[in-house]
Amino acid sequence: MDTRVDEIAPDTFRISTFHPDFGIQFNQFLVRDEWPFLMHTGMRRMFETTRDAVARLIDPARLAWIGFSHFEPDECGALNEWLAVAPDAQAVSGSVGTMVMLGDFADRPSRTLADGETLDTGSHRLRFVSTPHLPHGWDASLYWDETQRTLFCSDLLFQPGDPEPITEQDPIAVVRQTILEGMNGPLAHDIPYTHETDAKLRKLASLAPRTLATMHGSSYRGDGGRVLAAFADVLRETIGPR
């Protein structure tokens, strides 16, 4: 498997590996700064591939912060491998993630972040945004780079295949078709629609991101608020309450 590295925003890099068995990309994101931040560890069995890609950008031992959305192999499966190569790195999560998952799983204590708390990586400020059950899991959260207006949005805006690293084309038509095609498949209920889903997406849209860093598929550059609002409409239409 080949791994591609692209700068999608100033000092923010998309590390993408297309996995033919799954038919999708697995994307990690590195904020290269004084105290570098990695969003998503990748799966444990893909660790060497991801580490070698990070090494094109920084010495992996310099990694300071490791974030992810929710407890899942592609989000944090290789966490302990990263902790082993980066002696000062610390995982960050919300209270649920720390208490229920990382307290047992992680080889070193993690840092618990409150909703709205920020991490300083040097020239970037990353805000922790608690989003239970969005995209999924009660520990779910996202990270918002206030400096570059980049939203690390995990599984939101999922796009199959091996598309380009970044696009300015509206992804909503592809996202909507993917949801419709998957509604009768094994991943039909990957995003639970709760009474808070729409409001959470509208709140994310109000941040007006310039870049949407998606875990599976192209990152989007442009009016991210409009795209997230349209995504909220699509979810309400396709999987919302009847």
C-alpha cells in the first residue's frame, strides 16, 4: 500500500493510505509545529506505513499530542505504538474516552480535555469539541484548529474509493449517494441520528471552517460551514426520524 502526504492547510498535512481490501482511504493528519499534533493514529497493522510517512515531515519522536474522535481501530488502534516511539507524546480525549477506554488501553496516562478546551501546539490552537454519537460512539469528539480554521471531522463526509487529496468541489452529492447506497448494508447504522444530531452539525457549521479534514475521502477547501449545513440536511432527509 502506498501512502501519500499532502499539505492541505499551512503546516497541516494529510497522510493518506488507500486500502484495497476496504476500498477506502485511511487518512491521518499532522499539524507540524513546536509541539506536533497527530489526528488519528491509524490501525495497528498500518503503523509502520504511517510512521514512515510522518517521518517525511518530522522526527516521529517529537510528536507531542495524539488526538482522535472515538475508540476504534482506525482512530486509535496504533496509539501504543506511537507512545513507544514518541516518549513525550500524550493522548488527548474527553472524560468518557479517558475513563472508559484510555484508562485501560493506553500505555501512558492520557490528558482529559473539557468541551471547548484548547491545546497550544506553538503557532496553532486546537479546540476540543465534544460531539457524543457524532459521527458515532458516546466518546466521540472533533478538533477545531482555530488558527487555520481547519475542522478535523473524522468520519463525517465519508467518501469511498481513492479520491484526490483536497477538492474545492462540493462533496455533498457523493456523500448523499454513499449514504443511500449503504443504507441496506452492514454499515447502515454507522451514524446514529439522535435528537441532538442536527443541532451539533449546525453548531459545527457556525464555526465556518475553511478546510474540512475528512478521515475517509478528499479534504474540502472552501465554505465548510455551508457544506456542513448541507450535510445536516442530508442526514435529516436520509436517516432522520420518520
